[in-house]
Amino acid sequence: MAQQPLQCNEGPLRNFDVKFYSLSLTLQPEQKYIQGYVDMHISTSLQQDTIQLDLDARLKTDSVWVNNSSVNFRRDSSALFVPLPTQRNHVLRVFYQGIPLESNNPPWQGGCTWTRDARGNYWAGVSIQNDGAHKWWPCKNSWCDRPDSVALQFKVPASYQAIANGKLQSVKKENAYRLFQWKISVPIALYNITFYLGKFAYVTQEWQGNRLQYYPLQYQKRAAKKHFRQCKDILQVYEQLFGKYPFYRDGFKVVEAPYWGMEHQTAIAYGNSYHNDIADYDFILLHEIAHEWWGNNVGASDPAYMWIHEAFATYSEALFMEKRYGMEVATDYLLQQQKRIKNKEIMEGTPGATLHYSDADMYYRGTWMLHTLRHHVHNDSLWFELFKKIQSQPGLYTAQSFRAAIQSFLKLNLEDFFDFFTKTTEVPMLYYRINEEGNVECRSDAPLPFTIWWKNAPLTITTSFSQVSIPQDQLRSLEQEYYLKCIATK
């Protein structure tokens, strides 16, 4: 059986740490071809004599060098086995080339996108979250080993630009090409490393001494200049909620793409046709910018826990609406999100497995999990302090360590709560009836995983009918604060 990419540090071939990557690639949009090399600086144990790298089988490995010496490597499908000398630190260089996997439905299906814009100019890019960075460059394809920094060098036809993550270091003319050099100076998930090849305009906006940068297609400059003004508003609200934008050191960019969007760190893909979806704001910008905090600064160590990214980014949209327009508008927004919950598959996957989600429940059941937790906590001051506390501890989390951080800060046992929302597809049911005295009685099928509050007092809900203090005409209001269904019965 052909070897497949390993996840995290599974097994002895994964027992190494990548500190730095440098990609030096020539992009040929007409042929949909990439060619070049990738350097990586790694640390291993002295006993490590072989490591496994990952590179999609579609791509040819020309040679592998370790510490400036060519080595005999072995390929097995997408696995690349590299021998190492006996020392701790190594510099590897992998020369490769080929036509990478092309996405038929970006960004949900991973791969490169090779297309043309409305003026017939080439546009190329990559969105690879679920499928892995090894689909277009050799790496240790792992969510739980983020490099400390990355250098990106893209050589493209001279009339085009190559926009990427981080800060632009230089642009050099090389015969019929131009070389764009970018530098990422902070840890980054490999699926976030990207490029955008196209003919772009350049728009800037000043915000608190920082320059926000936008790269629309040239003929969309006027629309972009007006539309992207909202990014400053979004950053302002999110900084109030979550703390300072995490990546000013590497900048803030939005780049036009032919698909909805993708949270590429410091170089967000945007493709919602410069259209505001609700009030004066574009939900793609609301969502993808939120990922700079939820996913990029604080992230999951495995795709199985991707609800950490998507639940919080989706909930951020509703919190933005609350800050801008008030709770009534935010509640309407949440109720619209709730309509999209399918409850067919659980939100949390199996660590180490390749995940292809068939629905969006980690977004929408996830946002209602958080909205419910807010009302279970019943302390908005503490609730909003939680976000900044988590963001003050950036890095990678398992589901368990993330849950533990939340429970530690809130001083609550939430194991049953998180198990219910992430590991089941159930919907809490609250049955009610009116007794002979005209009072409301309620019960549930099973113990509720959260506390229902009414006028600063918890309601006692058990599996047997008992009288509660909430009036009948207020029962439906609970469905606006908790993920549950109120059902009349006799």
C-alpha cells in the first residue's frame, strides 16, 4: 500500500521540527506548471537517520540535498524518505517540478486555481486547507508543526505580479520574468501559505499607524477602494473584542480571488463581488478577517478540531453585528445562521484522519454552541474577557486543551456541554405545559448540558415536569438565547 502523508508527529519518521521554510518557485500560468526548490531548516534527535517528507505524487522530485550534499532519497506515492547524517540540525533542499493538483471547487476542494480574469489575463493561486500543502510543495504536511518563519520567492511573467503572505521584501526584473520576494516572520499554518498571480491594482488605507493593503484586479480598483473601507471598521470591532490584530508585523492584505474567500494569514483571499450581504458589511470579510484571530493566531493542532476555527469565526460575525447595530440585529443574524444547521454529522472528527466535511455544522452549530455558552455563563463581562484571555495565549490546541483553557478561565465544568455540541447531533428539547393553576411546567428528555436562566435565576429543569417561574409568553424567547426547541405538550 502506498505511503500517505502522516499527521502531526506520528511515528519515528515524524520526530523532527521544522524551523524555517524557503520556497523558490517559477510559476508558469500558461502551462499550469511550477518548478523550483524548497529549503527547510530542521532539528532532529541524534538517533534520527531518516525522515518522511510529503509531496503529491503528481509532482516530480528532481533531487534532494542535505547539508549541501546530494542524497539518495526514496519516493513512495506522496511520501518522500530522506536519509540524514548523525547530527541535530540540518538544512534540506528539495528540487521538484510539475503540474500540481487543480481545484474544481475552490476553496472547499483543495488545489491550485488556474484561470483568467474578465479581461483575459491569467489568474492563479492556491487554497489547500483540507488537502494539505504537500499538494503543491514538499514539506512536513502537519497542522501541528508550524514553522517560525518562511521566505517566499515567486518568479512570474514580467507583466504579472505575485502577491503572497507577509511583507514584500523586493521585486527584481529577470529577463522575461519578475521575482517577488516575501517574508513571513511569525509562525504560520502550512495551508495558509499561498500565492496570487495576476494583474492587480494597489489600494491602501491607514489604520492606527499601520497600512492596510488591498490588491483588487486592475479593473476593480474603484469598487475595491470603496468596498474595502469597511475593513478598518471590522478590525476596530474585533480588536475591541479579541485584542490587537496579531500580525501587524507582517501586515494586513486582502487580495481579489475568483472564489468566495480563504483565511490565508496576512493575505486574505476575497471573491464576494464587492457585495455587502447585511447592512453595510460583507460577511466574507467579517468571517475571513475573524480567522486572523481564530485559526491563525489561535488554531487547532489537527483538522479534527477545526470547529475551533470555524465556530469562533462564524460567531464573530454575530458579535460584530451586536457591536455595530445592537442585540436585536445580532439575534436575527444568529437565527438566520441557525437555519443552516443540519445535525447530520458531528462537529469533531478523528485526529489523524483526512477530513472532508459534508455540511457546515462546525460553523453554524458551532456558533450556536458559543451563543448558548454565553447565556449559560450568565456573565457578559467574564464572557468577553475570555476571548482576550485565549488570544493572549496563541498557538496550537487540541480540542481537549482548548476546552480545558476555557473551563479554567470560567471556573466551570463544561465537559458535558462540549461533548454534547461537538460529539453529538442532538437538539435539546424543552417540553412545557400549563397546569391547573395556570402555571408553566417544563421537562426535558435528558439532563440539559447547560443552565437556563430567567431574570437572574436558574430554572430547574429535570426529566419530570416541574413548575418554573417563566411566563408562557416568554418561553419562545429562550430559543433566541439557547440552542433548544420549546415544544408544547399535555
